[in-house]
Amino acid sequence: MARVFLAKEGGLPATDRGLAYGDGLFETIRVEGARAPLLSKHLDRLARDARRLGIAITRNEVQRIASEALVEGAETRGDEAWVLKLIVTRGAGGRGYRPDPDGEANVLVLEASAPPPPPAVGVRVDFSRVPLTVNPLLCGIKSLNRLEQVLAAKELEGDLFEVLMSNNAGDIVEGTRTNLFVDTDEGWRTPPAHTLAVSGVMRAHVLACLQQRGEPVFETTLSLADLMSDSCRGVYLTNAVLGIVPVAELAGQALPVNNRLATVCGLPTEIDGASC
Amino acid sequence: MARVFLAKEGGLPATDRGLAYGDGLFETIRVEGARAPLLSKHLDRLARDARRLGIAITRNEVQRIASEALVEGAETRGDEAWVLKLIVTRGAGGRGYRPDPDGEANVLVLEASAPPPPPAVGVRVDFSRVPLTVNPLLCGIKSLNRLEQVLAAKELEGDLFEVLMSNNAGDIVEGTRTNLFVDTDEGWRTPPAHTLAVSGVMRAHVLACLQQRGEPVFETTLSLADLMSDSCRGVYLTNAVLGIVPVAELAGQALPVNNRLATVCGLPTEIDGASC
């Protein structure tokens, strides 16, 4: 049974493995009042990633914890947009790195105000100088091991909204906190799941919506040339808190901006996030 | 100025970036009474890695914190061997992954009993199935991003003491918590610094001692064939808490065991660790 800690009452115990080794996961969930449109997808990912890492927590447990936090948050926040953050760790114990096979998860519940929405006219983006290395056993997992993203985020100065990170093969994979969709003459393109450091909940939502609407969408690697070619009709960043963000300028080059992706894949209004 | 937290009084604040992103460092320092023979090298690495990550803490600050902890630990521990652990994080704050450029470090001070010494007759070691991926900007840094080591350490069952991890190029790089020295007909070999996930303090001590004694020592990549060849006269693991550990069996094959490396590079007895 997971132990629940509320950030407003203090942090996790000093011996928690989340701090010691980044041995845990997190979700940042956008909420409007008590409605969290992508909650279901957040819970899916959290449960899936916990299984992959062998962290003892079920989807039902996290759902119960999230539901309580949503009700409580709604009482204090009213209709305001806010962010519910859940940190799920493997808990304490073990022999050094080796986990205690009977260990129980810790969950830390945090909340914050929502960040301001990105400008609708699009954002300025550049390429990161920090290489992205993705262990195949950890690909896509929103774990607490995020030092590469921290180093890359140090490059964000002034109105630079995001930097895109490339892997060892030269593929452009994702931003520090966003996944990537490219509108091309042939259809939508987004880097494949096994190459991702973090497989975003908004990415999953957008992919599902595009497929449901019958739009051609391909999970393929993206090169610099792909992004800079004439057939690139637009570049979009996705993030569960910020939504779908059009890129107006990439490495100094202007890009066409429209609302097509947001129109096709706007946020669902149902709390379970099952529909587009 | 860094804020100091004592584990016996509680953990770090809920918003600490060490927990959120693994945005920090740690050292585990072996102490006998109040003497920490490798303290100087631990402080060197901590200060160097903090500089590389841009975490605001100086060697003098950490030295002061460690010295106080050593004095206090000696009072309660007597002559017993124990382990002083320091976790240094970037502190709180920032905009998501992006650090606050004016942020101040947090330091968590923990202590534990020393683990039992490994058997002098040598230990059983195997190869890990978890690949090691090392970002060149993070190589050697003992950061809080240790999920790969956690996954590999899950393979340690029964009397299996350690597993050796390989990188994408097929080089055998290090154990989950140890660095690697191989005794060959041509001299000592150890994987080069830029390939390491963690550049161990005991590795630095052993390298310096071998060089000081005029022993031939080469920082070169190691393949499976190198470890299994007839010219391999012995394999040794190094760890600042456990010391120099001979390998008696590697992937089911017996290896010769002697005390030569321990004799050449036994632990210094001076607290500053400057001499061999």
C-alpha cells in the first residue's frame, strides 16, 4: 500500500529512493477547477511506467490519490487553472541501489498555479547543444532522472520558449518539456516512441485524435533537413499543461503558423479524457 | 550559502530539485571513528561535479559541513566503521526544468553503519543485461540520476556481488557501484574517464597510487575478450566504501585472486587522503 505525503505538510522522508537515485516517476496534470481532461492518460502512463520499473503501485491507488487531490484542490482553487503534480517513488529501503523487493511506494502530492498560456502567434525555438541519451529500458518513462532536460533548459533565455534535443544518431527527438509534431505535405510526423526520453500524455492524445480523424500520421525519425525542408508546413510542440504550441521561428527561420492541429486535437472536456 | 538539513531531523523540502529531477550529487564516505581517509578526494569530486552542473556550492562549504558531521558522528559511533552520506542538490525554485540562476544549494547529511566487508577470497560477478548510456556532459558525475544502476542492481541475487555494465559500443565500463581494474601481462587497465557513468573516488586513489609506484597503467576501453583472455591475470572492483575487491568468478569462469592491488594501493591512513 502506497504512503501518501502532502507537500503542504512537508517533503518525503530523508531516505526516500526518489531523492537518492531518482528512483521514481512524476506526472504534472492540468486542472480547470476540478476537471482534469487528460487525467485518464496520466494515470495510464504512471501505472505503465511503474510496472516497467517494478514500483509497487496500481492504477487504482493512484486514481484514488489523484481524485482526492482534485476534490481538495477545487475547493481552494475555484475555477482557476492549476497543476496537480504527483511524484511516485519506490519508497525507502534496499541495499544501496538494489531495491527492497517488498518495498512500498511513496506518493508526494504537490499543487501549483498553471503557467501563463504560450502566445497564440507561436513561439521561438532553437536546437539544444545538450545531446539526448535514451536508455532503451527507460525510453518514454517520465522518471525523476531528468538532468539532461535540466541542462538543456539552462539554454532557455529571454523569449526562447524551447530547445529541441537530438540523439547520438542525429535525429531530432523532442524538446526539454515537449514532444514534437511536424505538418508535412505527406501528413503528420512525430518521432517514434522507442526514441523518446519522455512519451508525453499530450502526444498520446494528439496521436489518437489524428488517427481517429483519419489524418495520415507517421511515427518516424526526424532530421534537421526534415524540419528545414520546403515540405515542412509547420512545427508544433505538445505538453499536457501547455497544450499544443505552434512554432513561429525555428533556429532563426520563420515557420508558417496555423491552428489546424489545435482545432483537430483540442483538449477533451470530459474528465476521463477518453474522447477527443 | 547552502542550507544544511540533517536526515535525523527530516528530509529535504517537498519542492527540492534533487527529488523533482535528480538535480544534484551525492557522496558516500567511509569513516573509521572520525577519520575519513578519502575525504579529500570526495570533496574534490563533489566540488568539481557541482561546478560542471552549475550548482552553487564551494569545496570549502562542503568541507565545513563534512567536518561537523564527522565530529558529531565520532561522538556517537566511537571506533566503529560508518558511512557519511552527503546529498547536495540545486535547491528549490526555477521554472520547471530551468534552474533559478540565483538558487542556493541544499545539503542533506545522512549516516549509516558500514556494510560488512566483502570476502577476502574474492567475489562472484556477472555481466548485466542493462545497457549503460552515458551522456558526455554527465560522464563521471555522481549525480542523483541513477536509475540505470538501480535496474542493473535488481540483477544482484544470492551471492552475486556485482554486475558489469556495457555501453552501446560493447565496451565493459563499470559495475553498478564499482569501477574496474584489470591486471594484464602488459600492466593495469581501467576504462577511460570519458566513458564512465561514475568516476569513483577509489578509482582515482588507485590510479594515483599505481602511477606513483611506477606501475604501468592504461586508461583504455575493455572488451569481453579482454576480460576473458589468457593475458588477464585478475579483475578488481573499486568502491570508496568497500575498498578493493578481487573477483574470483566472472560469468561462471574462475579468475586468479591475489592481494597485489590492495597491497600497492591500500587505503591511506591520513584524514586528508593526500598520500597513498
